[in-house]
Amino acid sequence: MSFGLLSLLPSMVAIILAIVTRRVIASLGLAVVVGAALLAWKLPLAADEPQRSGIVRGAQFLWHHIYQSLFDADHISVLQFSLLLGAMIGVLEASRSMQALMRQLAARASGRRGGQTLVAGLGLGIFFDDYANTLLLGGTMRSVCDTLRISRAKLAYLVDSTAAPVAGLALVSTWVATEVSLIGEGLPPDSSVTAFELFVQSIAYRFYPIFALLLVFIIARSGRDFGPMLRAERAALEQPGATAGNSAAPNNSASPDKSAASDKSAAEDDAGLWVWFAALLPVVVCVATVAGVLVSTGLEAVADQPGERPTGLQGWGEILGNADSYQALTTAGKVGLLTALVMGFLSHPQLATLRTLLWGVVRGAWQIMPAMLVLWLAWALSSMTAEDQLNTGGYLGEVLSDRLPGVLLPTLVFLVASLVAFSTGTSWGTMALLTPLAVQLGLQMAVADSQASLLAATTGSVLAGAIFGDHCSPISDTTVLSSRACGCDHVEHVRTQMPYAALAAAVAILLGTLPAAWGLSPWLSIVAGAVVLYASVRVLGRRVEEPSR
């Protein structure tokens, strides 16, 4: 049977309540209850189903979808990988290996451009988690930026605008398993494309995070700024004793003994090249394990298929398309965590005791738990909107296919995701709310318009829009965390970052989502967007050293 307009009710309850209350978990939970009530009220009884009251039947639907969402094999793999990677990050923080490595690199920075480029480069290097990126970079690079007279507002921008974009684009991060899982929720069981394949295809269509990263390096290397950031940078340059945008002035009143002890401890942490292995080896091993398991499981699956295997890029595409991505992620998480524990203990045995490292495991995993709860409820809601239940995607596709041109779909999805993320302050919550619906709608419209790339473009747009809205939102957790970690006034950080985010988003729409919907190669869009971003900074920006006009 068809639920019609009612099929939109649970999703609209989740989105509207999340915007109004800014409580994503409560909003998702109520939406799941509404979905269960709808199914109990409208869905016909199965042939072998006994007659029950509406309340009892609704409770059964609620329990079924909640239980199935948690104990699905793929979902368990997602939870395992996310918790394991969070634990690995916690161990790296507890052993202080990553902080020591960044102190070594920071000591080599020279000049304002070199310092900004170093921060941006380190932001790319810490690709596995946006929180770890923000906390490690912000805390480590503050003194370096103060010395080079780079404002705290600029540091907060460099940190915030690399954290979520690089984690969202990376093939190995705390985001990837969640994104793959949410994409899979929107695909029908008989889909010709797997969730991991669509995830990989959508990376090139995530124009905002790509352009945000490009803009970071253009700003860093050109030495040009515009808008409120230009004023903040000039204030930092003209006042050697102050740093524009500080939430608090640097504390220079610490006792000499305490400062000397701190310097000695840092020097001991940073001694030798061993710290490079302790910080980088777990990450390298984790990434290598993902690649190895993907190839091995893909080759095993392809070997069982009849017929001649394709070669070259098409052959590799078939191998990765048939690979077991969930097995690759969980195996990599276990190997990465074990490597981090061993290297952490060997690098600083006087500091990184087994108890310290195990507490790092607990803290790192615990930081992931709120996101996992959001994901669990999103799974339950997505299963209710599936084709054999509420069929929300089918209804949307049927209604919009004749009214909404397919060329506008990626742009519309990007704008809606941006609005939801800006209003709720969470990119993860936005992805959980919108990704399954966007994938279902993209699939319907791609078939109607005979445009295969439309599905990848729509999927990339919802994930990109979530990051853009999160960047501009003053209530975003990562925005707040960036300003605090960098010692920058929070309002100053939002004011100085927003013009840069808006520029990247405008280019993402004009040269990204709109041309992509017409079938233009995303790589051409990225090249054209990079040129326009560079030209925009040249026209709009001024060197900090130039006199004001």
C-alpha cells in the first residue's frame, strides 16, 4: 500500500524538531516512535500476524526496527570500527606521541606563510578524526603562531577548515564507516552499486570540502586575506605583544621553575626519531590494512565469478566493488589499535604505562559514543522509510521527478543539508537525517533522467552540505572546539571564517553541483573551481603588510 504524504512525517518530525530544539538524539527518537505508530496504523496485517491493538502493534514495530538496526551484521561492523579507531586516537593522545611529533614539526616553521602552510599541512596529515585534528593542532600550534604573529582567528580558521573536510574525504577516518552505512541505508537490496562503491564515487562530487581545503592552502601561501580576517591579521602583526582574536591573553606569569620543568618534559618527549614511528606507524598500518583487506577480499570474490576478468582501471574497479569494506575497516581498526598500544608503551615507558594507555582506550572510545547513538536511531528511522515500509524515497521520487528538474537536485540537496547543519550545529546529525533520503531520491531521479552520475552527485552534495552548514554555525561542536583549542574568541572565529566558507560554497554550487548535474566531469569542475578560488583571493584579498585602503 502507499502511505503518500504521510510517508514524509517521521523524517519531517526529525528535521523540524532538530532545528527547533537543537537536540538531534531526542528528535530522532521521537521520529522513530512516529514512524512505528504510522506503520501500526496503516500497514496491513501479514497473513500469519494475529490481531492486536494499535499500541501493542506499534510497540512491536518500534522494538523490531530498533533491535534490527543494532544487531545487523554490517551495523555491528560500523560500530566496531568507529570505537576501535576512537580508541586508537585515545592511545595516541595518552602516549603524547602525536603531540611530540607536531612540536618537532612546529619548531621548523619560519615566516608567516610557512607557519600557516605548516598548520594546513598538519591538518591534512591528521585525517583520521576531526576532533583529534582540532585538539592536537590547536593546542600545539598556538605558541608557534603567536611567535610568527599569526592571529588566533587565522589559526582557528586553518584548523577548523581542514578538520571536518579532510575527515569527510578520507578513505580511513571515524567518518567513513558511518557514511558508507548511511549510504547503504538508502540503497535497495537489489541495487547494482554497493554502498562502498557509491561512497568512493561520491568523493569527487563533494565540492565544498574539496574547495575549502584548496582555499586554505591558497590563503596560506598567498599571504592574502579579506573581510574580518584581514583586520584580525593586521592587528596581530601591528601589535607584537598581542594576538588578535584571543579569548585570553597569553599567560607569561608562570614560575620559572614550572616553565623549565615543562620545557624539559617536552624536550624528553620530543627526543629522537622514535617519536615519528610512535605517532605515524599506527596510522600507516591502519591505512595499509584497509587497502590490503580490500584487495584480498575483492580478489577472492572476483575469482569466484564466471567469465573473463577485465584489466586495468576497470579491473581494479571490479575488485574494489566486490571487496568486503566492513571486514577491511574492522580488521584495520584492531591492527591500528594494537600497534598504537605497543608503540605508545615503547616510546615513553616512563610516562605511557599500561594503565595510562588503557584509560586512553576508554576515553577515545567514549568520545565516539554520542555519535554512535545518533547513528543507531538514524538506522532505525531509515529502515522505517524503506521501500517495503513507508517507501518515503519512492514517494518523493514519484512526486518530484515531474516537478523538479534533475539538474537542480544536487544543488537543492546541498542547500537543504547546509540549512539543517547550520540550524542544528551538527554535521553528523545532518548526515544521519538526510543521507538515506537523498540517496533514495537520487536513485529515483537518476533512473528517470537516465543520468547515472546524478546519484553520485546527490550523495556527495548531502555530505558536503552538512560540512558547510557546520562550518558556519556558531552552535556547532567543532566550531566551538576549534575556537577553544586555538584560544580564539568564539564569535571572532565565526565572523572571520564565514566569508571564506561562503566563497568556497558559492564556487561549489556554480562550478560544482550545477555542472555535475548536467553530466560534466567533476575533475573539470575541481580544476575550474581551483582557478576561480585563486583569482578570487587575488582580487578580494590584500596582503597583511599592505597599508589599509
